[in-house]
Amino acid sequence: MRSQRYPQLPPLDALVAFESAAEHESFARAGEELFLTASAVAYQVKKLESTIGVQLFTRHGKGVTLTAKGQEFLLLVKTSLSSLESYVDWIKHGRLAPVKLITQHAIAQLWLQKRLGVYQHNFPDNELEITAVSTVSGNPQDTDIAIGYFQHDPGKNWQCLWKETLIPVASKAYKAKTPVLYQDMNWHDDWRFWQDEKVIAKGVAKMRRSSLYGLILQLVLDGHGAMVGRVSLIKKQLNNGELRPWPSESIQAVESGGYYLYQSPSCKDHVVAMHFCHWLTKLCSEEMRYPPICLIAKKQ
């Protein structure tokens, strides 16, 4: 019987019968597994095909074979049923194993920290283990989820969460005859975008490097120099006036790279991991609609 609340969804019994028949390539063997007759399984599959308007099997004398559409649908059904079963087990028996998440130091400290607090306040039973590293590779190991910055698309296993905008920044009071420029060693030479600017041209300024973006940010906030600001990581400081575009409000921002989400194959079988990924994706979509006040003002 189809649900009045979700009229497009097929009955659960039909989905289970379809999955079993697809695995065994036989209505009879599926019936043995489900304690049904072969004709009962065939009826459920026929009802499913009628509901979605797609032929899922090719029938022949030796059994059944999935059509191309059937193969696609099987993957969806197996994933959905497995996730649902995991959720039921989680609700019945308590917490699942913590989700392992790897990300870069700056992302963890300046972007993820506050948002993770909100997530764990709203979902206190969902546990995550966070590991911060200097760089995230295009093929992370020993983790369920990874969040990393890349200048170029890292590949099909990664989903773009948001694009980054770079702009030189300093504290409001910072003035120096010989500017001190700070550069994060893990994110290459971001200053190259502004090498034609006279005040920051090569040979005019002192360049100091560190592998910790958070350390550089604090030095700049304390008035010791200027840095290339990653707008999504310093939006708060730009909005409250702690940082300003440097050396003047007219300096141009540059789009460069983006932040990507990786989900390991095991992630799909972990209810909490999938829940967190969906939550994070939606959050990023909503947040990135609003650039910092100073950049909005420049566009106007």
C-alpha cells in the first residue's frame, strides 16, 4: 500500500523484494530468503516497476537480469535501506562509533570550531573525533570525512563546499615605512596576486613565514604586519572592524581555490557521518550567500 504522506515512494516490502531478487537473480531464491513464494516476489517487483514506471528486470528462463536502470536503482535502494537499518540500530542501542574527521589547522580553528559546537549542541549523541593537520591530501587515509583547501578541484571523491576569496588585510592602526608581510607556508605564495602593487612589490617589504595561519592572524591583529586574508576564515574580524583591506580600501580581492568535503566509502554506512555531511553542506550553502560587509560596500 502506497503512503498518502509520501505518494511517490514505493512500498517498503516491494523494495526489499526487489533487492533480494536482484542479488539472487531469481524470484524463487529471493522467495526462499524472504519466506515468500516466487510468485509473491514477482508480484512485488511488478508493483514496484509499475509505481516508478521503469522496467527493472529482464525475465528469461533461467531467472532474471537487471536492466541498466535496474542496476542504478539497486545501488540507491541498497544504500537507503542500509542507512535506515543503521539508524534503527543506533536508536535502539545508543551511540555509534565516533566519526573521524581530518582537516587543516586553520579550518579547524577559525571556521569549524564554532560550527562544530552548534552541531554537537543540537545533536549531543553524535560524536566526532577531529584531527588537525598541516595539509590534506587528495586521497585521505584512515578517516571518514575530510575538509581541505585546494587551489584546483581535487577530484570526483570531493564535493566543493565553498569558493575562497583572498585579500590583503591588516589591523586598522597598522602603518609602517617598510611593511612586514606574513605568509602561510602551507598555502603557497598568496602575495603573488598583488606583486604589481608598489607598496608590496618584491624588495620593498619584509616577508615572514609560518606554517600556522592562526599564529599569523594573531600577529596581524596585534598590529605587527599584514597578511593575505582568507575571507571565509576571517569574516568575523572583517565585519567587526578588527581587520581592514590593506594597504587601502581600494585594493582588489581575488578568488582562489576553494574548500572541499571528502566522504570515504565507509562513510556511507555510518549514519552520523552522513548526517553531519548533509548538515554541513546545507550550512555552507546558506552561509556563503553573505560576503563580509567591507566587500559588499566595495561592490556598491
